[in-house]
Amino acid sequence: MKLTLKIWRQENAKAKGAMKTYQIDGIEGDMSFLEMLDVLNEDLINKGEVPVEFDHDCREGICGSCSLQINGEPHGPDRLVTTCQLHMRKFNDGDTITIEPFRATAFPVITDLIVDRTAFDRIQQAGGYISVNTSGNTIDANSIPVNKHDADDAFSAATCIGCGACVAACKNASAMLFTSAKVSQYALLPQGQVEAVERVENMVRQMDLEGFGNCTNTGACEIECPKGISLENIARMNREYLSATTKG
Amino acid sequence: MSELKSNIPEGPLKDKWTKHKNDINLVNPANKRNIDVIVVGTGLAGGSAAATLAELGYNVKTFCYQDSPRRAHSIAAQGGINAAKNYQGDGDSNYRLFYDTVKGGDYRSREANVYRLAEVSANIIDQCVAQGVPFAREYGGLLDNRSFGGVLVSRTFYAKGQTGQQLLLGAYSAMNRQINRGKIEAFNRHEMLDLVLVDGKARGIIARDLVTGEIERHSAHAVVLASGGYGNVFFLSTNAMGSNVMAAWRAHRRGAYFANPCYTQIHPTCIPVSGDHQSKLTLMSESLRNDGRIWVPKKKEDAEAIRAGKLKPTDLKEEDRDYYLERRYPAFGNLVPRDVASRAAKERCDAGFGVNKTGEAVYLDFKSAIMRYGKEEALIHGNHNPSDKEIYDYGKKVVENKYGNLFQMYEKIVDEDPYTTPMMIYPAVHYTMGGLWVDYNLQTTIPGCYAAGEANFSDHGANRLGASALMQGLADGYFVLPYTIGDYLSKDIRTGKIPTDSPEFDQAEKDVRDRMTKLMNGSGKHSVDYYHKKLGKIMWNKCGMARNAKELQEAMDEIAELRADFWENVKVPGSLDSKNAELEKAGRVADFLELGELFAKDALTRNESCGGHFREEYQTPEGEALRDDENFSFVSAWEYNDNPREAKLHKEQLTFENIEVKTRSYK
Ligand SMILES: Cc1cc2nc3c(=O)[nH]c(=O)nc-3n(C[C@H](O)[C@H](O)[C@H](O)COP(=O)(O)OP(=O)(O)OC[C@H]3O[C@@H](n4cnc5c(N)ncnc54)[C@H](O)[C@@H]3O)c2cc1C
Ligand code: SF4
Ligand code: FES
């Protein structure tokens, strides 16, 4: 396959970026999208140019590092996959592909296609945990039975990989899907009940502080989320928040 | 040759850990506030250690190269975590977990360490459940288990195919709690480039801010290395792209012995290589062997026809299939340990029975499992006379529930539906049992420098059993290290802050800067990947699943040559003081090029076959590994030398008092 790539290049956080066009040849359908970028970079290095920087690590859709806006869509055209799981067989010979970083005020660009997503960490630090000590004097695991249905739902919510595609997909750059996934995981488990009120309040407060936008229920986040995190989580978080604020 | 001191406590195996905990010195809570600890790595081992140390009151700094601790490579672990809970009532016990692990490791691990691991394993599950880790459950609300290779009980706890993710997010949440309390300061997108020793003790690190390129000095009273394994020395492996040996290797250069580098695990069930562009390999969890049956065609003509695309695997009749693991190892069948399963796959493919274009793949087939579960489910749903289609649909649901994400991953990569056609799999590099030598306290040969998780060599001998790495990482981090490090730190309560303006820090920083400048100043002939791929080929071909003296010697020579070429001709574009992925890779590959040679040397020195280390010269007539307990029942701990082939060997003799050392048999 021969392709034309339009890629966002930006030297550092302060520099002004721009789209740059590259031609690339010899791409096979079995290659992953990131392997295609590897080919481009190898080419650039051999030509004495500076390769394109992008975040990636596991390359199997679980670490949440990779984060490209491909032809305007976070993680590209395929559904339920991350950029690293996207394969070139989804494209055709002669295609032009635009590649940009995730765009959001709360995700400033660091360089090229890499953005700063530490706002997500700070939301988790504000309350995304259960306050138990880790030194081991806990009760036997099976003394806390959990209804299988709730356990499965908690697990589904907990599979969020913190990639930020939901924010990049949202016209308001809202982080509701991400935040609600964590709140839901704990809300569905008996272990999470004790701190439920403070948790939702603190996490939502931090989310607002970070400059993420409001949720207007357009649902773009759910469509682009590579892990299929459902909008139900947002509804659940809203209920939790409402009951927390009316209690508090 | 000097004797290594393993510092195993006296007394009966069962009492060692309890007694040790009672005997060691503690640091009182007020003094802990004056003590700093650096933890390099935020995977299961580092994340859990950091959280616990901070909770105990120490000031902790963590380092990781990713943008968030949550992205450490542990996140990718799929299948599960072992614990001797005996929830299934199938005869499990601490002793059995201990026994399975020592036997699985082919009698090349330390009894006392492994027993302790088994002893704390149950606590890990309690801990994780209290943290809200959503493990799989049965309808009654209690925890579910599955089986992994090399054992006859069900002791593996899991969260679908995302167990590592859920456990790591648990440790990350514990870290977050401490970050929020100001007890952990997290340095993300930072890479440790050197270990700093003051008066022979580890007192800090030199790190690079990967965004600004700034070189930083960080001091502490002790340094914990939990930087993961070195499987990427093979270029292609199931490890994350950034997984590397740098932190451990820098410590090795500063005096920490490196143990058993040649003990590598080649995992039997990975997606086969598809072409030269390949950047990494993807694991299909061992848990799939609970339900999948492995086979190749019985007749060579059929294999050839399949390779040529003229025959479909689903067209092959039962009697024309060779379920070679079930045939060779009737007692354990598809659940033999990984080293055994990998070699058996290689043997069939080498003999011409491989089933993909390259001839390097075997089938993993779920048809019987789908039908078996389907029948059960039909009954549960009150359908006593189901059609084949109904059975299949019911069964597919069950399999989807258990392994859905793995099947999806496979389909995305291979573009085939594994529910309707068998998966194709082949062995790939996955885990490294070798690592920094540590004593019973997880301390390396450098005082104050500790190693935890995959970065150390401690518990798995020559072969690790499935679902035991997560167990070991969390055991080290939550339950072992926080105790043992206290004994060392108790001597530091009056030391005060370690200054970073000492000549030792000056020198270490200068070394780091010189090295990076040198990397940037190569003649610019070839990219870093060019060298990494070449190294990987040498390692795979000559230090892989089967090794022999001649090829190991060749490997050492070829790697030495490649290393010299690398330092002279590598091309690193960009600049020192900005984000520079090529520079990061170059630093890692430089270390792999030293490790690779030591790896080959270690394999050449070990004139026996054990676990993942298979020397062609040492095998039984049936092709099974032939151990030599009389001469090789020791840990090889290597002392650094600039020229890896000159590294000095120190031996830690292994003694077995609680287990009868036998030939490992899974027949
Ligand atoms: C695909 C896959 C599936 C697996 N499945 C299972 C399973 O089901 N069960 C099981 O028991 N085991 C499994 N394993 C093995 C297990 O996941 C690993 O052995 C384990 O997670 C390693 O944990 P760790 O904490 O030691 O290191 P890692 O999780 O690898 O973490 C290393 C950390 O060190 C940091 N680091 C490295 N170098 C530096 C440096 N120079 N400077 C700063 N930071 C650095 C990294 O940023 C990272 O935070 C699997 C492994 C793979 C590859
Ligand atoms: S909710 Fe989905 S899109 Fe958003 S961070 Fe989590 S996994 Fe990514
Ligand atoms: S690189 Fe890990 S999710 Fe894509």
C-alpha cells in the first residue's frame, strides 16, 4: 500500500505546531497502525530527519498509552480497539490519513502526537481508591460475597484503560465517562460503600478543576471508547453525586 | 570463589518467615518520617512496595518511564494470580503451592523464599479484594478459580483476561491514596540512568526527565529496583515496547551481581510472527489451555495442504489430528508447564507439521470446550433436547465470558474468528526468571539496594509456573520488602538527609552525561532498531528454545562484534534536551548488548538442561531435559566486567531439605 500521511508536528509544548505531509510506501495489511508509523520513522531517521514522537508501550490495547486522533476519530475508524490494535487492512492503497494528537484543554500537547494526560491521575488521586491499609491484616476474601451480576458490572467499569479517547471524542472535552467508570466500580461493590459520598464529591471536584467540560449527553464518548465503557456509568455517577450532595 | 550469603533464617521451613519477622529490627514511626526510599518501577512489585512503604511512614519517591504509574507492563498480564486459598477444597495448601513451584522451577530455586511466597499468597487475595479488585465470582457470590499449567489444583484467581490490569489498578489506587496524603512523590516520564553509591551503599539515582531531557539527582537511604524483566533482549517478545534492563544493569555495573541470566521463559501460546515489520508479539493467555486443545495434523501431507491453503483445519477428522501434548504427557495433557509445551511445539514444527505459511504454528482448538460447556448450559437452562446449533451457541457464550477479550485481540490481529476456526499459536519470549541476585531479604549485593518483582531472580528457578509472577510481585511489594527493608533502615535513623552535591553524585552524573553524548555522536550509519533487531535474531536463533555449546560461543562473538559496531555507528537523531524516543531506545539497547553476551556465557557455562534452559547436548533419549544435580545445583551470580565474557562467576549452592529432588515428570 502507498499512503499519504498528514501528521501534526510540534517541537515542544511552547512551540507552534503544524500539519506536515509524508508519503509512505510498502505498507502491508498485517501491520498495525503503529508499525506503519515505525516504518515512517525508520525512513525519517535514515533521511536524517527527526522521527515522529507518539506514546505507546504494550501495543496490545491494555496500557492506555497510545492516543492518536486518526482521520478525526480517537483511535481511528475501527470500533472497540485502541490505535495500537488498529490494523492497516482497514485502509486502502492511495488513502490519505490525517494523524493528530488528542485535543482538549486539559490535555496540553507535549510534543508531536504526545499529550499530557496527568489530569486523569489527579482525578484518581482525589478519591479513586478504598482506604484500606496494604500491610495485610484484612479479612478473608470470601467473607465479602458479591452478587455475580454486580461483580461483573464492577469489572466492566474497571476495564477503563485511561486513554482519554472519551475526552478527545467529546465536543465539550468532558471527562465524565472516565471518572464515572471509577466511581461506578466502587459504587457497585460493598467495599466501596463506606467512602462513597466523599469519593464522588472529591473526584468530580477535581475533574472540574482540571478544566474538563460539562457532559451534554451526546454519547460520542461511548462510541469511541475502545473498552466499551457504557453511558450507564455516567448515569450511575450522577445518581451517586446527587445523593452525596443532598446528604452532605 | 567467594560464597554468597543468602541470609536464610535458621529453623524449620514453616517457621522461618515468622521467626525472621520477629527477629529483625524495626524503625519507630517517628523515625520513619526522616527516612527516604526511592522505588524505581510502578508495576505490581514497585507500586505495591511504594504504597506500603509510604503507608508505614517512609518518604517515598517513585519513578517510571510511562506517563502514569498505571501503565507499567504488569497491566498486560492476562490469565491470573495464584494463591493457596484452597477455596475449591481440592487439596491445596501452602506446602503444595511451594512444592509445585520448586518442582516447576526444575529444582533451581531457594526453598525458603518459595515457601514464604506460598505462605503470604493467601493474604494477597484478601488484600486485593479489600481494595476493590473485581475478581471473577461464581453465582453464589464467592470467588472463582481456574487452573494453570504444571499443577493439579485450581488455585488461580482471575478477572477475565485482564487480571494484571485489575491488580495493577489496585496497587495504583493504593499509591494514589499515598500521593494524595503527600507520602509518595511520583516522578513519571522519568528514567533511572544510574545508581549512586556512597561509602559502598546505595544512596540515590541519576534520572532523566524524558520530557525536558533534564538530568536529575535524587537521594535516599535505600533504593528499590522493581523495573521488570529483560525479555526484550530478544527484540520480539510479549513484553511492552519499553520494557528494559537498564535500571538493573546500571546496578549490576555498580556492583550488584546478576543471577541466572540464561533462564528465560518462552511461552507456548502466542500469536505467531507474521512478517519482518513485526514490532512485538502478543500472548494468548495460558488460561486458554484450560479449555483449548493443542494439535497438529497427524500426516505431513495434511500439514502441507494446510500451509498451501488447500485444506482447512476444520475439515480434518478427529483421527487425523495429533493432540501431541495429550499423547506425550497423559497426566497433565494440555496443562504441562510452559517450557515443556514450548519445546513440544517446536519439535512438531521442526519435524514439518507446522500449520501456517512459515511452518511455525500449531492449533489451539476450542471446539470440544464449546460443545462441552454448551451441553451443560443447555441443561442449566432447562433445555433437555438441544440441537447442535443451540449447544454451540450456549457454549460460545461461556467461552466468550471467560476469554472474550483474548478472542477479540486474536481476531483483530490475525483477521480470523477463533470461535469458528482454531487459533494458531507459537512459542515466544515472555518472562525472565533471571535477574538481580538478592538474599532472603531481597537485598542485592549492594547494601541498601533492593530488587523486587521480575527484576530479581528469586523464586522461580529455571522455569516459572503460570500466574506466579503476579503473586511474586505483590508478595514482594506488599508483604516482604516493607518488613525486610526496615531492618536495614533501622541503622539509618540518625543519618539525616543524603546530600546530592557529593563527589559521588558528581561522578555518577558525569558518567551518565558522557555516555549519552557518546550515543549521540555515532557515525550515523544505522538506526537503533537495526541493532536491536540484529541482536534479537542472534538471541532467538542461538540462545532460544534449544541451545548448544557451538552456537552459544558464536552468539557471544557476534554480540561482542555488534556491540562495538553499535557504539561506533549508531544513529540517534534529535537532541539531548527534549523528548527523544530514539535516545531512550539507544540507552536500553546499549545495555541489552552487554546483557546478551552475559546471557550466552551463562548458558554456555551451565552444562545441563533445566526448565527453560535446554541444552541439546543434555537430553534423555525421549528428548526430555536432563538435569545434572551433582554439578549444577547452584545459582550463577555474575560479577560485572566491562567485557561480559570475562564476568566472574559466584555460586550460591542450593540445598533441598524439605523436598525430594526428582526428575521432573509430567507424564
Ligand atoms: C502479556 C503478558 C501476560 C502475562 N500474564 C501473566 C499472568 O497471567 N500471570 C502472571 O502471574 N504473570 C503474568 N505475566 C508476567 C507478569 O506480568 C510480569 O512478570 C510482572 O507483571 C512484572 O511486574 P514488575 O512489577 O516486576 O515489573 P513491570 O510491571 O514490568 O514494571 C516495571 C516498571 O519499571 C519501570 N522502569 C523500568 N525501567 C526503568 C528505568 N530505567 N527507570 C525508571 N523506571 C523504569 C517501568 O516504568 C515500570 O513502571 C505476563 C506477562 C506478559 C508479558
Ligand atoms: S472511558 Fe474509555 S475512552 Fe475514556 S479513558 Fe476509559 S477506556 Fe479510554
Ligand atoms: S500501546 Fe498500550 S494501549 Fe496502545
